[in-house]
Amino acid sequence: MALAKERLLKVYKDMFMIRRFEEVIQEYAANGTIPGFVHLSIGQEACQAGVVEALQRTDYKFPDHRGHGAIALCGTDPKLVMAEIFAKATGINGGRGGSMHVNDLEYRNMGFNGIQGSTMVTCLGTAFASVYNKTKDVTAVFLGDGTLGEGACHESLNLAATWKLPVLYCLVNNQYAISTNYHDAHPQQELKTWGEGYEIPSCRIDGNDVEAVIETVEVAAEHARNGEGPALIEMMTYRWQGHFAGDPAAYRPEEEVAAWKAKDPVKKTRGDLMQKHGFSEEALTAIEAGIEADIAEMLRFSLESPAPKIEEALTFVYADREVEA
Ligand SMILES: Cc1ncc(C[n+]2csc(CCOP(=O)(O)OP(=O)(O)O)c2C)c(N)n1
Ligand SMILES: [Mg+2]
């Protein structure tokens, strides 16, 4: 079932925005303005935008280390997300978190941390809370092909399946964990079989097809909301850049990179808008120019914002009250 014209246009705008957002982050990570490690999701926009589009505002979202795009689409003002990545005091977390620790509980973006697989455990908490409190909120957790090999993932899948917790395992199979291809790290040809091993309904889809992502996640979310338990969705995609911004990624054959760039999810959606819904080149270019202006404003805000004050470095680190023994 194809998406309606207006909805496809909306997700195209989302995808175009996060593509440009990430390209700006890439540029300012390369010139040393952004501190620390940055992991980009260029090429994976359909997974990021599609999953968020299929969810409700009150659903819990656990992004991963490559999750700027999903985070910027959860409802938080994207300029506060960009400022956070630039480690500025105006960032959504006061510049204390940076690229890997952006959270906003108002929109139920539960954030990430440096430990791969950790959110596979913590996501069970919000999913259990939904069951306990009898709400219909689902929990979506992003994880990669490499992370799936963490022992904690077995525990997560096992408990979610046994207790029928409303967890959507959004497995972004971008085919590499740092420099290791997933075929060299897993015996299975298709990683969805991890879910099947725990009797979790699981599927593999084209992760560059945003319509397929939205439709699949929406169906899985509906089942989870109705108490039918978790689902695992393996989304096949590719990261265009190296593992982190600055990694030359010499471990990947050039032809492989070129073949996946030819399957650009942003271009595909743009083409669908033109071919299936009659949008003109001029109309889309005008829409893109508007988004470019938004991105320029986010960048200006991020660059001009102050860094957190050095004398406040320990604020939020220690509790400011006596704790009763
Ligand atoms: C427990 C743990 N082990 C190792 C690492 C180092 N590390 C960070 S990202 C990563 C690869 C993750 O690969 P994948 O899950 O496929 O996600 P991708 O980077 O491809 O999006 C590794 C090994 C870590 N952060 N935490
Ligand atoms: Mg990967």
C-alpha cells in the first residue's frame, strides 16, 4: 500500500532535512569545530525518518550512536539538537551530552550512551512500564548488525518475547560494524532469524524504501499496542561514510559503495514524488531551498551560541542535596 501524496512529501522533507543536517555535522566535525566522535547516518535516512514517522509522540524511542536524524525528527527543535552536537550551552542537554548523548524526555527520546547493546536492556524498562501502567505506548529501539552480537541482545529478545513486551527492534543492517562485514560476524544470512529464534515476528525489508519502513513499523506497532508482543525489523541499508566522521573506510570495495550510493533513499523518494505524484522539479527545488534556509539558521545558531561556562562544569554531576542514608 503506497503512502498518500502529502505524507510522502512530509517524509521526503524529513529525509532531505536530516541528509543536509548530517552533511553540516560532517563538515564541522572535519574542521574540528565539533568535539569528540561523531557517527553519521548519511545513506540511512529512510530508516531514521521512517521509524519515527510510524510512531506516536508518546512512544519511547531509543536511538543509537548514529541517531542524529531520528532524534532531530522526534519533536525537539532540530536547532537545539544541532547545538547539542556542537556542545553548546543552548543545546537540548546544555552541551553536556554531545553527539552520543542527546535526549529529550518531553518527546520520549530516551537517549544513547557509549555502550553498544545497553539500550537493548534499558528499553525493556519503558516497555514494561507501558504494560504495567496499561498504556498503549510502544518502545522502539535502534540497533546495528554488529550490536546484535552483544550478549545483552539475547537477554532482551528473550525477555521481551516471554513477557510479550511492546518492543520494536529496529535493526539497521548497514552491513558493517566498524570494519567487519556482517557475514564475517554472524552465521546467519539474514539477521532477522535472531528474532525468529525467540518466536518474535521478524522480517527483512529494504531499509532504503521509506514507504516500506513506515508500513512495516506501523503494523508492528499496532500489534505491540494490542498486547501481541515485540517485533524485529531488519532494515537493509548502507552507511555512505566511514564508521566515524573522518574514518576513510578503506575496508570497503569501491564498487560496493558506488552500488549503494546508486540506491540513495533520498533520491528514490524524490523520484517517487515526481513519478507517482506529479511533483515538478521546480516545486521540489523550492521546497529544498526552504529546508536549506532552515539548516543555515540551525548552523548560525549553533556556531554563535556560547559553550557551557567552565565554572559550571560540575553542575548536574552531583546531587545538590543531602541524601538520607
Ligand atoms: C559494548 C561495546 N563494545 C564495543 C564498542 C565499540 N563500538 C562502537 S560502535 C561499534 C560497531 C557497531 O556496529 P553496528 O551495531 O553495526 O552499528 P553501526 O556503527 O554500523 O551503525 C563498536 C564495536 C562499544 N561502543 N560498546
Ligand atoms: Mg552496522
